[in-house]
Amino acid sequence: MPSSPRFRPFDDNLDADRALAILRSATEGADDGELFLERRRGEALVFDDERLRNASYDAAEGFGLRAVRGEATGYAHATEISEASLRRAAETARIAVGSGGGRLAPAPRPSNRRLYSDHDPFDDAEFAVKVDLLREIDDFLRGLDARVVQVTASLAAAMQEVEILRPEGGRLAEARPMVRLSVSVIVEENGRRESGSAGGGGRHGLAPLMAREHWQGVAREALRIAAVNLRAEPAPAGVMDVVLGPGWPGILLHEAVGHGLEGDFNRKRTSAFAGLIGSRVAAPGVTVVDDGTLPDRRGSISFDDEGTPSGRNVLIEDGILVGFMQDRQNARLMGVPATGNGRRESYAHAPMPRMTNTIMLGGGADPKDVLAGLRNGIYAVGFGGGQVDITNGKFVFSCTEAYRVKDGRVGAPVKGATLIGDGATALKQIRAIGNDMALDPGMGNCGKNGQWVPVGVGQPTLLIGGLTVGGSAA
């Protein structure tokens, strides 16, 4: 499908000077506000059970206008980008300002940094070529192993174009590409069926994902996991030490700790970390950062959805809590700088503090030595879904690939293992940190208050003591 012309809302739909005047009238006497304009296009193809099962394409554009006064936010959005719609939105947003009395917060510092190309992934391949690729993945897996009974392969591409106008007159614009390839496979042997999945992507074109060496590697990994699960034994249950593998297992860190370090939860004191700046919240050697500046990564943003440049924000340093992730409103109310974490799902949503790429930095231990130090426990390599209560950090995560470990030796794979604990306690019980920090392959989405945004995670191999493992073994 050919790409669309560049998004130019102020050239094609609005007069920039009149739009600025309307925005200023909406934010007069306010503390902050902005006009966020967006066009988004997305395509997804799903090949399942040896046929193209679903193909979808969607496109949308619109704007959101916000005025902020203290803790109050006035927000209005529309799909029609016009001066008339903008004036109606300004009247609605203005309600939050009331009689005014606020003073506009300082504008975000300007930045010309770009962390990814504006290459449109829709230019990389015709629809038929994408379908042929998914069919080839299906054929490849069925040819690799006679135990394969079902393959599901999906390819997705999106292009988000945004422009932000601020009341002080600043304008920012950029294109944000996103692609993803996912493969799931089901294998059957002696009447037993198991599954495995793999994938990845990032802020770049489709070409790297469609390269033969890449998709074959993804397909082989999905098949490997499924084959491992075919011989998995029931997981044990009880309190035991756990080694987490590098990369994607950082999703546990993201959920159990990351949300609790977002500014709004701490300003409202609903986070388990509220009021603990300067306190030890993790074992020595544990450093956690949220880094939105990593090139081409799924969670990266050149600037956030308020116009603040993204940053590498240290949250926990050597076990000490040193900062939170902030949007402009919560930063102002807490008396700290904004960190470039004001994100929104689309023009129809107001921004709030969100993670980008949340990472625990590596330590000095050899991963082999970390595993050798596990006397009796679980080695968890892959995770599926989980649940977290940010008020106390309690989590439950299911493992998609895990192994029994005794006396430092990795044994049989186990099935049905869940990890249960709370983030604050788990951080303090980290006993060894590997030197193999790795990022996830580019698959993550994060939900908060009904909004979804793409994110990344990363961590090294970790030994955590005393987690509760839920399993079915007698």
C-alpha cells in the first residue's frame, strides 16, 4: 500500500497563527496546556491454520487540546481538524481554568534529536508480498518438525505522525514508525500439545523483519520453546530462590516496580514507593533506569506527547530510590523537573506519566555463576501474563519457559509455574546480578487507566531469594 503524503495540519487544515491564538485563549491563566495533532495509520495481517485469517487497515487523525490549572485538567478532542472544531474544544478545555490565576510553566527545552528514521514502513512491501512471507513462515515451520500442528504468524506496521503546538509558540513535529513480527506454534506428541511463541520489532521499517535470516530465527525460537514445553514436568510449589533470565523477564520489573515509580501514583501517595526518595528500596548494586533515548527501540520517543525531550532517567541507584518518572503536571505539583515521560495513546487521550524502556543495569557476575549459586529453585526464562497491585507492589506472573534447578544444575523444564511476591521485597532480595544485561526483542505494550502505549524492558540475569512459586507438583 503506498504511503500517504506528509501530515501537515497547519498547512492543509489550520492557519498556524489563528490556532496559536485559540490555544492561548484556552490556556490564559492556566499552568500549562498544548494542542496535540495526530495522524495514525496501521495495518495487521494474521496467517493462521495455513490461510490468511485476518487483514486489517485503519487510519485516523484528529487533535486534542488541553488546559491545566493545578490538579484540574480540561481536555477536548475531535476528529475534524478545523478552526471551528478547535474553537469548540478551547471552550471546553477552558472550563478547567476557571477564573485563572495560574502562570504558565516554563516551556520544554528545545531539541533536534531524532532517535529513529521517518521512513514509512508501508513503503517496504506490497500487500501480496507480506502475505507470501507469512505463508513461507508457515511452510518453513511445518517442514522443520513433523510435530507442528498449527502455526500463527502475524506482521504489523504502523506510522504515527504528530505535531505539538505549545502556548508559548513552540512547535514540534515528527513521524514515529512501528513494526512487529510475531510467530506462535503448537506441537503435538503422543496426544500432548504445547505451544511456543517469539517475535520482535521496533521503530524502523519492515525490511529487517522480513529478511530471511531474521524471520527464520524467530520461527526457530518459537518452535524451540514449544518443544521444550512438550517435555516439561509439573512445576513445584513453595517458597524458593529464583533466577530470572536476561531480556524479556524484565517485564516483571516493569510491572512490579515500574508503575510504582510513575509520578502521579507518588504524588497521590497511592504507590508503595511514595515518600521514600533517598531511602534504600533495593539490594546494593541494583540500578534501574527508564531510558527513552535508545535508538530504534519500541519504547523510545524523541520527545514525549507534551513536547519534553525524552531522557535517561535514573530511578533507583545502587539500591537507593532517587527519582520518579514525570509528566509536566505532576512534576510541577511535586516541585521537580519533567522527565519526558508524558505519554498518551492518541489525540483522544490526555497525557500522563508512563514508562518508555525500563531497564535494570547489569552487574559484575558471570551468568553461569549466578545459576551455579541456585541450590534449589526455578530458572525462569520467559514470561506471559501477570497481575500487579501498584498500591503494594504485589504481583503474580506466569512463566512460559522455566526449568528446575538443584545444586546449581539446570534440570527438566517445568510447566505451570507462577511467581508470586511484591516488588519492594523482591528488589531487596536480589542476591546476584549478571553482567549480561539484554533488552527485550521489541514486543511490549503497557496499559494504564485504559490507555495503551508501546514500551521496552531489559535486565541481566538475576538471582532473587524467597519468591513464592505456584505450581501443581505434589
